[in-house]
Amino acid sequence: MPILKQNRRDFLAAFGSTALTTATAPAWAAAGDRTRHPNIVLIYADDLDFDEVPGYPAATMPCSYAHWRQDKPGIGEGPGLLMPTVERLLTQGTRFDRFYITSSVCTPSRYSLLTSRYASRCPSFVSRNPAGKHATIRWNTPVEKGDATLAKALRAAGYTTGMVGKWHNFPGLGGKLKDKHLPLDGDPRSPEIAAALAKRYGIAQQAVRDCGFDYAEAVHIGNTEHVHPKALQGHNPEWMAAEARTFIETNRAKPFFLYLPLSLPHGGYNTRWMLEADPLATAAGMLDALPDSDMPSRAEIIKRVKDAGLDQRQAMGTWLDECVGAVVRKLDQLKLSKDTLILFISDHQSRGKYTCYEGCRAPAVAYWPDRIPAGQVIRSICANIDVATTLLDLVKAKRPADMSDGRSFLPMLLGKPEPADWRQSILLEVGNTRAVVAQRWKYIANRVPPKIAQKMREDTAEAKRVGRRRMVGWDGKKNWHPWQQKKGGIVYNSDKLYPAYFAADQLYDLDADVLEQHNLAADPAQAAVLADMKQQLDRLVAPLPHTFGEFGKKKSQE
């Protein structure tokens, strides 16, 4: 598949002092010594959609652009957030148009990013779901001490490694992280609760270090609601930016790898976290002073958004962007920009989250001045399982045998043609759904064990009887969102977004139907395509520890 280029837009003049600067290279680089490995900054946003990233052609991407006014009434006149830093990374670097997250929910998404493995290979997941049996992928694929990870492999290659931000890969978000001294209504400033918070935070830090990180700060256990007491629930990108900048400053003289998984814009389109949350509140407890983040105040960010003619609820994206900007400015100040590869990726989209629809297809940007062609667009099928493999290829580091599912997209990243043997399709997996997606076609198969099938039948009968939407989806769980309990519906509104959600077999022509609204599985004209895609799915599932269930495997071959 060819690599296309777009015209480079000059944003430097438009945004003045906030522009990305081209810094003078370090002395060793100026002298022609390019032997030192590049620094790597891997930023993982949370629930960021294509129509929220300036520079993406939202009208042609699998996002809510076409339904903007209906789905988000009152949120501005159209899609797009005020994100000047991310926009520059995109226009001055490379964007991926067919970048996939192989499991579109937080925990397995991060597992695959760090291990270059499908979530269904996760050792602890396999131990709870014996190989050869059907298995349901949810938030049950943690990264643990014994796993081969990108951080461990880069550390072995001489890198100093750091993790700052939302981890969301602790086993079950429970165990030692739970503490009876952390009640929901507790005062985080009380000595007893402060001590319990410090103990829990220390355990969390050590768990991250066990996965290969030398530095673990501003560690957020999971989503905001996972933090107790309630007074600490909220995003704090300023805390993350400050710790990321400290890591870069401290390790400026040697190659470093910074993993920065942000918690934003998860729960976006409101300013509750910005207006109501205490900026001193963190998952580790209350800070003594505002962090030295080099970010504007939350009130200033909201004003900037309103001055741009946007609804203030869109400030969540700008808040995220300012965090990224603080990190980029630190690289500029230290004259490290030309020697640092920045990858900015969303962990999945919010539209189609927790499904195998194109919510698995996410924004991804790479920026490396003078190394990556500006304005490049890669349309090859790449994925989060490829990131670790690509980075290890870049620095010529040894890849552990366990990191087996990814491929290196380094040639395309550097502006070279797609290798002749590059994949033409990829497997997606989440819940009890598996899918194969190619350049044009997508096939989705939903296969559930008998117990879940019975739950779905019972829910269907109840929904018909009381006049509500169905609530039990393909994962076998009843929708847990309180705001949907009365009217029904599947978690994240997937039944509303996708008309064929409850069909066991689905086929989509992505060239003509990028929003996956027209299921062609029963179209006689596409019988040959359907048969071929089913065979591809069986081939891709076969090497994994779990079958797609004997019941599922048999049906997928019919």
C-alpha cells in the first residue's frame, strides 16, 4: 500500500510562542556523531477519537463526525478540539490512517502495547482461562512482573525507562491496592488516610517498576473512579506533566524511554474535573503545592477554548494538549527535540469502545524532526502490537521471544515503501467477539458459551415485555451504567451506534460504509468475500491459546 503525502501547513506563525521549535542539536550530534540511540516518548491518550484530533480528515474516518449535532448537542459547530501541540506533531510528522488497537478497552489495549502480544496470550489471563477453551476478554489482562515488556527490553539495551500516568494494568485493580482505611468519604489529609494512601501508592509504584521501569511517578491506578477517597477522584495532568519533565531533565545525558499514558480525555465533554476537582488532589494523596508543570491554569485553558469560539466543555482536549505541550517544550529547552522520537496514540476511540467495530481504529502520530518525513500519511495496516517491535527494531535491541505478535513498521515510518510481505489483514479481539479487518473488508463474529446465550435470551424477553432496549451484550454482562439502567441499552451505547450489533455474523465494506451501518453478511453477492474473511479469521485465531470456543469455531466455518 503506498505512502501518501499531504502539504505541510505552517502553524508556527499562527501560534507564536507555543510553536514547536527546531532546537540546535547536542554537541555530539552537531559533530556528526549519530551513534547514540534516540530518546523515545510514547504518549497514550485515553478515548480520543479521530474527529477530536485536528489534522485528521474526520469526515472520512470511523468517528462521530457525521452525527455531531445529534450525538453532542450544543458542543460547538463541528468536530475538532483546540489541540495546537498535537496538531503540529501530526502536520510536521507522520499520521497513521489505518492504525488498530487489537482490543478496544483500556487494560488489554495497554497490555498489547507494552508486550507486543495479543491480550488473549496474557499469562494471568490464560491461567484463569485454560488453553483450548473459550475465553472472554475484558479488563482482565494485567501486565505483571514475569512478563516480557518493551521497558525491560529497552533497559537491557541501555535505556533509562520511566512511566508516568494511568497504568490500568494492575491485576484486578485490587488485591494489595485495596485498603480498608481508604473509605469513599474519607479525608485524604487525615494522618491515617494519608499513611494508607502512601502505602498503597508505594505498592503501585513497585508494581510498575517490576514491569521494567526505573522511574514510576504520578502513577494513576486506573480511571478516576478507581481512586478512594472520592475527594481524590479526578484527572491531574499537571501532576503527570511535572513528573514527566523531571524524568527528562534528570536523564537528559543518556538515552531514555518515557511511557506517558494520560488519563484524558476519558469522560470528556464536561469541565467538572477542571472546575470542581482540587488541583492538589492526586492518586497518591494531597500535594503540598501545585506541581511545577509549565502548564497554564485550568481557568486559563477554559478561557482559551471559549475565546476560540468553542464550547467550554471541549476544554478537556486542550487540557490534554497542554500536558503534551509541557513535555515537548522541555525537550526543546534541553535541545533534545531532534534526537527524540515522539509517538502519540489513542488507546482506542470512544465510539465503538469495547467492540471490534472501527473503534479499534485509532489516531496515531509519529514525530521526529529530520528523520520522519513531514506530512507523511501511512495507510498500511499497523497496530499497537507493532509498537514495541518497531521501537526495538529502531534501536537494534534484542526482541524477547515472548513478544511474538507484532511486526516492525519502521520502514514505512522512515518513508520507505511497505515491505512486500506486510500484513493485509489483522485480528481484533474483545469480549466474546473476534474480527478480521483488511483494507476494504471487515468480518465480525460473535460467539458465546451456552450460559451467556441463555442470559441474552432472557434479557431479550424482558426487554420486550417492559418496553426497553436490551442490556446484556456479547460479553454476557448487563449494562452497568446507571444513566442507562431505566431505558436499557448496551454498555457505551453500541447497540444504538451499530444497527447489526446483535447479529452473530457481520460483514462490512469499509470503503463504502466506514461507520459500519450496513451488514452485508446475508448478501448473496458477497458470499465469496464472507467465506474468505471467515477463513482468514480462523487462520488468525488458530495460533492463540484459546479457540474461539468449539461452538464458535464450528459456526465460523459454516
